[in-house]
Amino acid sequence: MMPDLPNMPPSPYAALYDLLIPADDELRLIHDLVSFEFITDLLEDTYCHDNGRMAVHPVRMFKYLFLKAHSNLSDVDLVRRAKTDLAYKYFLDLAPEDDVINPSSLTKFRRQRMDDDELLDKLIGHTVE
């Protein structure tokens, strides 16, 4: 099942983002200026809406893949960095204390939701526009 679109959850530590991530940080600017909501519309048909366990929202999963392409990291290295890098957590709409996904979730997402080899390139291209 697909959850609601992720927003930054309330956190007593959210002020750390303003203190530690500069306003001109590239990932902060992308997060604040780019809407990723189109991902939901494009991938909505790949999710069952009435049964199954709750999945990580496709927007968040796409953001992980965007970070992977942007930083040229392996799945494991990306998740490891997302666990400790506040700019990554901000970009992913995670509270500083939130846990990150398991690296195998990226493999499953690519295999189950991104069948078309060119879909990821199209989505990243759409984001850049």
C-alpha cells in the first residue's frame, strides 16, 4: 500500500537543519524549490491501494535514487551517508532522529516500480526541468 506523501515530521531537533545546513546548500535548494509530487502520479498504478503492508512513499524512494545519481554512491554507501548527513535527511523529509531505509529497499523499488530502464532518467530529467 502507498502511504500519504511524506512531510517532515514534527521533531524537537528540526531546528538543527536551520543551524547546520546553509541556505545556499545545493540539496536544500533542490528540496525547497522542486516539487516531486509528479512521482506519485506516475507510479501510483504500481501500488495496491487496499492491501499489503505500507510501503515507503515513492517520492522518498525517488529522492534516494536522485541522491544516489547525484552523489555517485552505491546503495549501501548512500544509506550509510543518509543516516549521518543532515543535508540528506532534510532532502528526504526525515526528522534528524528518523531512521533510514534498508539498502535492499532500493533494489526492490527499482525492480518492482521502475520496470522501464529509461524511466529513472525521464524522472530525473523532469525534476531538472
